[in-house]
Amino acid sequence: MSYLLSATCAVPAAGAVLTAALPAGTSEARRRTTKTVALAVSVLTLGLAAAIAASYEPGGARYQLTESYSWIRSFGISFSLGADGIGTALALLTAVLVPVVMLAGWHDATEPVSGSAAGAAPEGSFESKRRTQAFFALILAVEAMVLVSFLATDVFVFYVFFEAMLIPMYFLIGGFGDRAGGPDADRQRSYAAVKFLLYNLLGGLVMLAAVIGLYVVAADQGQATFSLTGLTDAISSGKLVIDPNAQRALFLGFFFAFAVKAPLWPLHTWLPNAMGESTAGTAVLITAVVDKVGTFAMLRFCLGLFPDASKTFAPVIMVLALVGIVYGALVAIGQKDIKRLVAYASISHFGFIILGIFAMTSQGQSGATLYMVNHGISTAVWMLVAGFLISRRGSRLIADYGGVQKVAPVLAGTFLIGGLATLSLPGMAPFVSEFLVLVGTFSRYPAIGVVATFGIVLAALYALLLYQRTMTGPVKAPVEGMPDLKARELAVVAPLVALTLLLGVYPKPLTDLVNPAVNDTLSQVHRTDPAPAHPAVAANGGEQK
């Protein structure tokens, strides 16, 4: 039995404990030691995630490098891990983004970031001394829990970590906010953190009821286990038959939690608050890492455990996703706050991901999986450069900028690349995934596919208008003298830009990784791609030669 998966999850967890336990202090030397240790742990985790990807054989078994350790034997619960192509791709994305987020937030916890002096921790206090340890330890804790979620093959274990990741994220949002938040920053940040927690806890409680219900139904038929592979095999073989009404109820319990996390319209309202009040790095963790657990789980658990219910609810879910695409883009166009604009753009993008999942075509689901990865990379570029911009000017308002490209051309150039990737310009990574989603959707739901294409036009509007209003035109007085990107900041964005371009022109390694898992998912829901409407096909009675 390989221990690679458990090591990949354990390293950031141990790193979080080690980082939190380092000697506290306000001296720069102690802070630098804390940051260096945390960054080293994240780089080691990246190496282990890369080893998982290198060891994975796309033509092999669905779950590879499997591990299983008995946990609660009386309920059939085991700490079971297994890597499939989709989970491996998302684990690698997580491992790539965490060290980038750390570098981007290198100074985010150096001093209290309260919007008012009254809320600041006094220099030398326990809170001030522990800020750096807490910030970087929380990031590593989130990474560990997300990695377990992507690799877990036990339903109960997945649920535990699906919920547990809310705690460190709550403290990251509520305790380390945006320095440009204004005089009301403390209250707004607390509101955003509580709203994030309550929404996601509600989803988790509904899911818990569904997890228990699934176990009861399975136990009644002699399948008393939480093993994902055991349950899906029993369903496929007919050993476990779930009543249609019960299956629909269980599906909705799981799907509700994942739709909140994703977030799917109309359960999205926590995201703009959370991203707007967080540091740029924390905002990237939310939308590029944590939220991906929701869309990933729709593929692995909703479709795998409840195939008939998934097909029943697919049209309704696709309509909700379509509304999210258009709504998110339209609201993004009207935003005055840079970070909230990026948040609403992400809501639109998550609509595309969910559209691809429930189109239940190979192109749609491959595109959705690629979109999870590509959106994570492109949004990280856009949000992190926006964070560098905001930290220089001290304002999130679009109207406070103008002419930045004349004083900071490299910053403006990377911001443009992030915007072009967000609007899915051909040659950028998101284009491939968005194209596949639209093709896969159109082949089964032509009307939805046609309307969804308007999301591309709207994306061009909000991305280019944001660039025009902030980077072009006369140089506003507060922008004069704004420094360009520094070496550390270039080290943050350069690898992400390179990945955006590389996966835009050569996505084959990623598609080869995820396609076998996509095909297995489609076989679980007994779906095949619709035959193309072609005269030669029709002449042969609907069968392709």
C-alpha cells in the first residue's frame, strides 16, 4: 500500500501545527522564520502532489494509490483515500496555489489590519505577536482539509473535512481583512465571516441528514458502509436499490450543500461579501480552492451515488446555472468595487462549470473539470494583481484609479492578462474549457447552450471596462508615483501567467488526466453523448458509422 496520498494530506496539517507552535514575537526575524517554514511546507506539499500526478495512470483503475485505515469499525467508516483523474488535477491546483498565496500575502499579517485604530491589537500584545503564526498556519490547515476532500473515498470522511475547512476559513476572513476596507472595515469583515460560516454550516447540516439517510438505506439492504466505491459498486450491480423518492431526497440533501459551497445562484450571496472583505490571497483561497470542492463533489457524489435523481434534476439545475452565468456577469458590469467585481465574475464562471457537469456529455464534463482548474489559475492572476494594485492605492473603488499603465506598465500588463483569461480569450486556458462546456451543453440542450454564449459577451464587457477605467486615461493624482511590481510580486504572478498560456495552447496533459474519470462518471449515470444531427447518421437509423 502506497502512503503518498496520506503523506500529501499530512504534511500541510503537520506544517500548520508547527507554524502555530513556533516562538511568537513582533521582530522581523521571527516573522521571517515563520513565513519561511510555512512556505517550505507548502512547496514540499506541491512536490508530493506532483508525485501523485506523475504516478497516476490514466488508463488504469478509477482510483489509484489507494489507502484505507479503519476508523469507526462499527459503522463501516474508514479513513480511505484514492486518486482519480479529477481529484488529482484539483489537488495539484491546490498545491500550486497555496505557495503563491503565501508569497502574495507575505506582509498581510505583519501588523493588525483593522480599519480603525480602536480595533487594532496593541504592539507587543499576544494577538499582535501571534498574527503571523496564525495567518500562515490557517492557510496550511485549509490546504490539508481541501486535499483530503479531493482524495477521500469514504462519504463520512469527506463530510467531516468538507465541514472542517470552514473553521480556518472563517478566521482567515474575519481576522485578516483587507486594509483598504475603510472606517467600517471591522464590522463588514465580521459580517462577511459570519455570513460565510452560517450559509455553509446550513448546507453542511442538510448534507449530514442526507449522509445519515444514505447509510440507513444502505444498511437496510445489507450494505452498511460509507465507502464510496462500495456504495457505487452496489448501486451499479443492483445490490443496493434506492427508492426513487428517497433517492431524490438524498440527492437534494447532498446537492444543496455543494450548491452553497460552489456557489450556485441563488445561494451565492455570501461570496461577494467574503471575497470583498478578505485579503487578496484569502479571496483566491475561497474561489479558486475551497469553492471547487462543491463542484467537484457534484461530480463524485451526486452523480455517482444518485444517478437517476441526477438526471431528473439536471434540467432545473442547468436553468439555475444559466441564470447564474447571466446574473453574475450583469452584476459584475455594474460593480464599483474591484474585488466584488471579481467575485461576481466568479459566480458567472461557476455557472459554466455546473452547466458542463449536468449537461452529462463527455465534452461538457471534461470542460467543467478543466474549467475548475483554469478558473482557479486565471482568477488567481486577476485577484492577486488587483490586490497588489489596491495595496498601493489603499482603495478598492474603481473610480479612484486611472492611468496606471503609464506609471506601472508591468502591473497593468499582468492585470490585462488576468482579465483576458477571465473573458476566455482564445489562446488562454479558460477558452478551451468554456468552449467544451458550450459544445457539450449545446449537443443536449441547444437553447441553454445558445443563451449561455451571451455570458462570453458580458464577460468581455466587465473585464475590459475594468481595465479601461483603472489602467487607461489620464493619470490621476493619487496614482502618480505608484511603484511597479516588485521581485516577490513578479514571482507570484509569473508562474500563473505561464500556466494560463501553456494550458491555453496545450491542454492535452490535463485532458488525458481527467477524461477517464469523466467517462466513468457518465457510465455511472448511464449517459452517452447524443448522436450528432448529420444526414449520414440519420440515413443509418441514428447510428454512426
